Amino acid sequence: MWLGLFTEAVASVPISKIDGTWMVNLDSLSKEEGLKTHLQPVERHFKTEGKELSCSFVLGFPYIFANGNAVKLSTPTVFENDVVWTPLEETVEIFGKAFSKKYTVDTTAKLLKTDSPLAVSSSAKKPSSSSVAKSSSSVAKSSSSVAEKAAPLVRKNAPAGSREVRNIVIDPGHGGKDPGAIGLISNEKDIVLAVSKLLEKELVAMGFHVKLTRSTDKFIQLSERPQIANKWNGDLFISLHCNAIDGNKARKKKTKGFRIYVLRDPESEEDRAIARRENKVAKTYGDKNSMEELSPLDWLKIQARLEQYKQASYTFTEKVIKAYEGGKISKMGSGAGGAGFMVLVGAFMPATLVELGFISNPEEELYMNSEKGQKDMAKRIAKGVQEYKKALDEYLKTLSH
């Protein structure tokens, strides 16, 4: 890698020094080279691909899989402020070889700059893209032939997560004697019930079969909710909630955003605390089968079942995050998280818990109480369900051949 000031750059990409290591904005660099990028925040996976180069990154791990080869990094890939940062030196080396380019670093301006492509001698070997092209061609042909055939989608008695999505179970959190989080003008239980009813209406219009765990201001034990979904043979379980924090007015005003959770071991103390707050309700109102936090042994016990529905839950979460983007309530962090929510533990199907926004944030509370806001949130989640169904249908078609 050539370090120093650059004089005649074709383009530039942001770099930053993080914990003593120079890192490069991977999405920006990839797009500069014409590569397509895809971030899966729930799985903490980032992929960038094109004819010359295909790279796969796992956020938080010190490896890159570049054109099928594992490359050890000096430091793990980082996801910070909605940006994927990866070690500059190794990344530049990989991209430079793939595109036959020379990159220079301007640490003063904090930019990575690209020269014109290097001349490649007859003896130099540029990474071949023929195998990638052939693979892409065969996949395209395969997808085309699958689309032309109208084969049935997996048998009806297949487990949820590996069959067509028809039955959607919506769980409006809290209810009755349990108000949930309390804002300045409203209770969590009322907001989520209103949005759930609108979501039900949207999904029915799309052709789904929908059931609510509660359709009135009724208290239902936390452990009963996933059982309702199981009895109804649900294909997808969505538990709706509002987030909240304690603190002064400034902190409450600053903390905002939607976040969607799957059942997995928490990666942050913040996610752990949110799950603990939601789970505490069950104990407060006498649910003997519930607990505030899952122990390591509990996680081991449910691991096999989690594996069965994990991928489908991740896919649904990604679709809802994408549908939610651009709305009044922005995503909190990556928009995705994982923790031991008891309401998800007993669901034998793909399941997520959606925190619509912060009821402790005055602006978001007003929006979540407005007719416009509730309709918009319902439409966005319904769109996520629809896109999830499409994605799963395409996958199931490949299994039926």
C-alpha cells in the first residue's frame, strides 16, 4: 500500500482511525468499484460482490472471505454509526489486486484515493472472474426455470419456517392490569393494540390469515401468548411493544428509534436490559413459568429449536427494517437486536419482538398515538411480512425441485 499525499485522484473513500487502526468505509469503497453491497444486521454479516471480487465479512470477526479465500485481518471489522469499517491495509491489498489499481492514503483529509488502473503485464495474473460469471449464469438459468414451473411449496405438515407463510399471529404486548411502559399521555398497551388491529387489517387485505393474542384491553400471561400462536399453527409470530428508558428530559428526548429483536443470546447490556424489563412484567403479575433472564443452561436447552427457526426470523427482521426505513421513526443503531424475551421462547415458529419506538420520547409518543402514525407503522410492518413471504416462497420453490 502506498501511503502519502495524493495529487491526481480519480475518486476518494472515507477512512478513520478506530482504536489505533486505520479503517476504511467498506460500503463506500465497494460502491466506488461498482460492487453491490448487502448488510444483514441481525446476522452481523456484510457482503460485497461483483465480477472481479466477492467478499464476505462477519462484523466483529477478524477475517475476510475474498473470492473464496479466508484472509486474516489485523483487527475485526467494525459496525459503527451505520457504517461498516474494515482494516485499511488488508482491504486495500485485496481490492488493489482484484481491480489492478493503486490506492493512496491521505491521513490528513482522512480519505483513501484511487489512481487510474495499473497497466497489467502479460505475465501478471489478474484474478479470474470466469468462474463467478459461470456461476452467476447458472444461477440465473436455474432461477428462470424454477419461476416457469408452478410446483407446490413444501408439504403442509412441514414445520413453520419451512412452509408457505399463511397464518400470522400478532401479539399486542401487555394489556388489562398491565399497562406496559407509561408515557406522558399514553400507555404502551393501548398503542400496541391499536397498531395491531391496523396491522391485522392490512395483512387480511393481502390474503393472510391473522389472529391476535388479544383484541381488547385484556391481560394475558406472558407464557400463554406463544402457546396461542402454537395452537393456531402460526407461520410467523410478531409481538408488538413500545420501548422506554428512565432518566431526565434530555436523555429521554435524545433516546429514540425502532428496534426489532429475535430470540438469541444478547450481544449488549442494553439489549439484555430491555429483555429484562419486558420479562419482569410476567413475574410482577404472577406468571410462575416465566423468568427475568435466561441462564446459559437455558440457552443450551433451547438452542436446537432456535436453530430451526433462526434463519427465517432473521430474514423477516431484515425485511421489516427495510420497510420501516424512511418512516418518521428512524432505526435505533442497526435496527436489529437479540435477547432472551420470554414471549418468544415458547413460539415454535419464526418470531420477533418489535419495539415500535420510544414512548419515553415525547416526539415519538405523539406520533405513535396519532392515527397517521399508527397507520404508517402498520403498513410498513405489513410490507415487511409481504416481502418475507416472497423471499421464503422463492426459497421453498428451490426445495421442491
